[in-house]
Amino acid sequence: MSNLADMGRVLIVAGSDSSGGAGIQADIKTVTMLGQYAATAITAITVQNTKGVSGIEAISPGVIAAQMRTVLSDVGADAIKTGMLHDAEVIETVLAVIDDVAFGGDLIVDPVMVATSGAQLLRDDAVEALKTLIAHASLVTPNIPEAEMLTGRKIVNVDDMKAAAYDILETGVEAVLLKGGHLQGPDVTDILVSLKGECVIASQRIDTRHTHGTGCTLASAMAAYLSAGKSLEEAFERSHAFVHSAIKAAPGFGEGHGPLGHARVHMERD
């Protein structure tokens, strides 16, 4: 990107991961590596490493709202990307701020419900509030377990993925990117559906346990590219490629699900 004035601004509203593999840390790494500017509103502090989450300290809704308003009133944002929002009050707070400031950019919702380790990151009574936020979004990026929770549909193959994606699209969101990493098989297939049609990308599965933060990374890559003015389809192609490369470049840290190698990926920024 030759003109720094064209740098996209992404406000990330999500939780912190002390291990640096997912959450705010993965989001900042991704947006930065893709040449855009990352600002944050932290929703929770998690105590975790590659083996799991052992504690969560929630940030009050008032402080979350204040972080968002302060950033939006000064730095501004071309895209807002949400991650871990953990309860209905936080989700309602985030949506209220977005509505109150009449935010006109892209809203990318990563419906973080369960960590890679299996820890629950969204309260059961917050699912309906999350669906309301999704209905206001430009893009939602569920993985298969999250899509099953949002639709009540069992997903065992790519056709099921497409059906679930269209079910979610009917809720009012402009586009759905359903991540297929949880399906078994030699390839990983991601599906993007919108009112304009669908796009399917498959890549060879990498045999590794170092996949912590893949969902955060993909959603943040989409936010970064959209903030820079890329089309939805081009953002999807580039984001999928970035995540695939970051998995290949994983440093191998930790005894569990290790982090990706964000800093080792070199992508075209123009």
C-alpha cells in the first residue's frame, strides 16, 4: 500500500489471550501484518495457554463502551470486528454504541462461543442477543460448532455447511463465511455466501495441532482487507490464504494447541 493515508482502520472488540495465540493478540498481529491499523476495546481478560483457559475476568460493559466511543471519536474505524463478548449485556452494549454513533463501516462478527480447548466463552443465555448482533452485521464468520448452535442444524459435510450458511444469511446478515476446519478429510473447505451468490475455497489440510486462533485470524484478516476497500470475494480469497500460510509457519510453541506464525507470513498489501 503506497499511500499511508489509505491505511484501513479496524476497531477490534474482543477478549485478551495471555498466551498470544488468539483473541485481541491474534487480531492485532493479523491486522498489522496485512498493513492496516488496529485499535481495541477489550471485553475480557482470559488466563490461558495452549492447553486451555483457566480463568476469565470480565470487563464491565461501561468500560467496554467507553473504549469504543473514545476510539471512534478520535481515530475512527472503517471496520469493527467483534470476538469474545461473553454475555448478553456486553453484546447489547456493543450494539448500542454502534447504533448510537451511526457507524457506517463494515461490522464483522466472529461469534466466539467455545475456545479451541473446549472452554465455553459465551453464556448460554446470550445466544439470542448474539443473533441480534449478527443480524446487524456485514459479515459473520462462524465455525461449524458455532453454526450448529446458531441454526440447530447438524453439519457433517460441505452440503450441510452451505445449508447452514444460507440459514444464517436469512437472519439479516449481509454475508456468511462458514469455516470448515472441524470437518474431517484431506481438505479444509471454507464457504462464503451472500445475496450475490457463493464462493467456495478448499486447501489441503495441514497435519498439525498448532491451530490456536485460526478463527480470530480469519475474521480479522477479513476485517483488515475490507477496511482497505477490497471486495468481499477478494478479501475471502486473501484471508483464506493468509490463515493457511500462518498455520504452515506456526512456531511450534506450547504443549497443546499452539499459536500460528502470523509474523512469518508475507502477503501482498496492495
